Amino acid sequence: MKKRIVIALGGNALGNTLPEQMVAVKSTSKAIIDLIEEGHEVIVSHGNGPQVGMINQAMIELSRADEKQPNTPLSVCVAMSQAYIGYDLQNALREELLNRGIHLPVATMVTQVRVDADDPAFQNPSKPIGRFMTKEQADIAAAKYGHEMKEDAGRGYRRVVASPKPVEIVEIGAIKALVDAGQLVICCGGGGIPVTLNGNHLKGASAVIDKDFCSCELAKELNADYLIILTAVEKVAINFGKENEQWLDHISVDEAKEYIKEGHFAPGSMLPKVEAAMDFASSAPGRTSLITLLEKAKDGINGKTGTKITL
Ligand code: ADP
Ligand code: MG
């Protein structure tokens, strides 16, 4: 049966460098279009951690080289990352659709997402962006730029910024219109460009919204049947990386709550995915969340793999 599916792409769908992304979007497009070929309606969102880090770094170098160029706000870096990733992704999708004889218009929507200026996240930066660094490199970055650095799930050090919760997707009306017209839309890239409302003015915020939470909002707003979070692991585990590691096939929102309490999911990586999955699954009857490997999207929707989260 035809389902409306919001797909949230993780870092492995896009790679870490320009050439990596050019290659990665090809296999990513195949995984997405497999679902379209099965008759489903798909809306694509994606992360931007390495890309926004890279753009931010480039803009820092620019302002260093040219004193007339002030530092670029993070919100602008997110906007740049949406355009750059959308450009590669929409072209790869277009080509793969044509290769399969499917005539479907594809477009990327520059998406702003309103956050609350009083969100407590602004007092506690927690979202990793940019490349992984050694402890020594991290100490230098902290001293030089005043960036806050944190160790990320055993994989090295990264800069952390505030990660407020999404309140409202500003361009949702335009996204809905395209989706309802049957077009393939890439939106909410990098969790959306964070903005706060000042009268009629939208002001860019120095933050990054978690793409998992934003994708959940998107899925709710579009009244989707499925939220599929595609990442680097086939399933969610309890006791992850330990001797008694156990991969989960299907959990209820209540079970997920217990596992969160027991600390099974790493903040900044698996935790926001599980939280977004729980939020979507409990937002209305019949809504299903799925966390799985990019290459397993089709198997996942057909119930063959992945971790399913339902009410
Ligand atoms: P993405 O770029 O897709 O958002 P992240 O690296 O942020 O990916 O999060 C996915 C990673 O979370 C996995 O690759 C895995 O290393 C890590 N992880 C942390 N806790 C768990 C867990 N309990 N089960 C599975 N993976 C976990
Ligand atoms: Mg992530």
C-alpha cells in the first residue's frame, strides 16, 4: 500500500568531502528511489554536520584573509549547506529517476525553522558540528576561536553549538503544496535554518537544529505514515558496543522511554533519533518510525530489518 514517508538522511548518505558527496548521493538516490518505485510518496530531509562545519571553517578563513569580510553567522552557513547538498542530491535523484524511466520533478526548498529564543539549549551547547579532531587539535580550536569542544561517542572531538528544538517550519505551506502535487521535495536540510521571530522579521540564530527532530516535525506536519531515519547502523541496540549488546527489531514508545532512562543511547547521535522516532510514533495513531541503515531502506519498509518504533 502507498505510504507517505519522510526520510531523514544521516551523515553516511552524504560523505565528508566534496568528492565524497558527489559519489555518496548516487547510492543514496538509489535507496530513495527504490521506495518511490515501490509506489510510495517520499519527502527527503538530511543532516549537514560535516558540510556546515566545512562551510563555517571556509568562512572563518575568508574573514581572516579579508578584513572587510566579517564572520559569517552559523544560520547563513546552514543556508549555504542546504543549497550545496540540495544541488548534489536533487541532480543525483533526477538522474536516477530518469535512468529508471520515472518522470518526477525534484526540487530543494531552502527551509527556515523557527526556534524559541528562550530555549534552554542556548545555555548548553551540545550539538557536534564539523570534522573530528584529536584532543590537541580540539584544545587549539577552543583557545583560538572560543569554540566549545566535546568528545563525540568515542570517535574524537568536535565543536558543539546550541541545538534548540524546532517550533515551526516556516516554509511548510510551500513544501505541502509541492508534496501534494506529487513532486519530490528535499527540505529541512541540516534541521533547517534556525530563526527566531521578531515581529515580522525572522532573525538567524547561532545554532543548529537536530535534523532528527526537525524531520519529525516535518513528518507530523505532512501527516506522513512513516518517519524513516537512515543512518550508519542497521538497528538500534541496547548495551551498544558492549559484550551484551542486543539489537532491537521492534520497540514500543514506553520501552524506548525505559531504555533512555537506562542510558542506552548516546546523546548527539542515537538519542535524538530515538526521541524523534518516539515523538512521531506517539503523535497520532498509525504512525510508524523506523531507524535503519541507508542501504536497507527498502527492506526496512517491508518489515525485514531495522528498528521499528510504534505506540
Ligand atoms: P547520523 O549522521 O546518521 O545522524 P550519528 O553518527 O549522529 O549518525 O548517529 C548514529 C550512530 O549512533 C551510529 O553509527 C552509532 O555509532 C551510534 N550509536 C550510539 N548509541 C547507539 C545505540 N544504542 N545503538 C546503535 N547505534 C548507536
Ligand atoms: Mg547525527
